[in-house]
Amino acid sequence: MDESAALDRTAARAVETADRDRVLWSDADREWASRAAATIVGERASAEEFLGRRAPLVLERIGTRQPAVTRTVRGIRWRPWVGVVTVIGAFLFGLLIDRIGGGSSINLLAPPVFALVVWNLVVYLWLLVRPLVLRGGATGPLRSLLIRVAFVRDPALHPWTEMTQSSSSSESAVGALSQIVP
């Protein structure tokens, strides 16, 4: 199973478990997804093959009703260009640091090196303070950002607006999906 398939399975499970009232994803929808996946993979298929085919069917069907769920899953997916940009950016940053701090010694007060030291201190401090700040299952900044990005295209789905029963269920599904982001 690759990362994309694992994300699809996790998202499908989040949608099915978050919608306890069966508003967003009814029992008939669940049966349809299971029947369709069983028809496609055949009766001799393993559980892994069955679930691997069922998850995209769940997300495809739920996406027609609640596009926010599809946008959230798509927003979590890894983009291949990120790796290339990261490597190129690290190379250019390394060249910059080498030019500024050249020589056989490292000047810790040179702006790029000092910025790196400060960044590391901030991250370590945040790792120590975060459990105290975010008690319980509070939504962290990354999860909050993900939820805001998922709602950007449809202002009617923002959590702070008055929602209908259906979009409230959509919000709980998107909230459940945001739990898979560390």
C-alpha cells in the first residue's frame, strides 16, 4: 500500500466514523460502496484489495455531495514538486551561507547562521511548550490552517457561519480528516 492509498483509506474511515447520524453518508451509501467494490475486485480478492478499491469509491461519491471533504483529502496529499523545490532551495541556501560565512570558521552572528540558530531554539521551545498550550484534543495551528484552506472556496461552509444539518455533518467529517495530520 502506498501513501496515497493509505490516505484514501484513512479519509474514508474518518468520513464513516465521524458521521454518526448518517446524514452525510447513509447506510445505503455504505452498502453501495461495499457492493461496488466487491463487484470490481471479485469475490476472491483479499481484504486489502477490497478496502483499497472501496475507499476511492467512498471519496468519489461523498465528494459529489460535500466538496470540502474532497478538497481536504486533496490538500493533504504529497505534491512531488515539493521535494524538488526543497532540494533546490536547500542548495541555494547553502550557497548563500557559504558566501556570507566563508572561510574556515563559522561566524555565529552572521545573519543566516544566527537565523538558523534562532529557528532551532524556537522549534525546541515550541516542542516543550506545545503540550501545555494545547491541552486535550485541541486543534493545533497546522490542523486549523488545513481546515481553513478546505473552506476557502465555499464561504458557506466556514465553521463560524450558521450551518444546515448537512454542512454541520460535513464540518465534522473535515474535522475528523484533519485529525490525520500530525
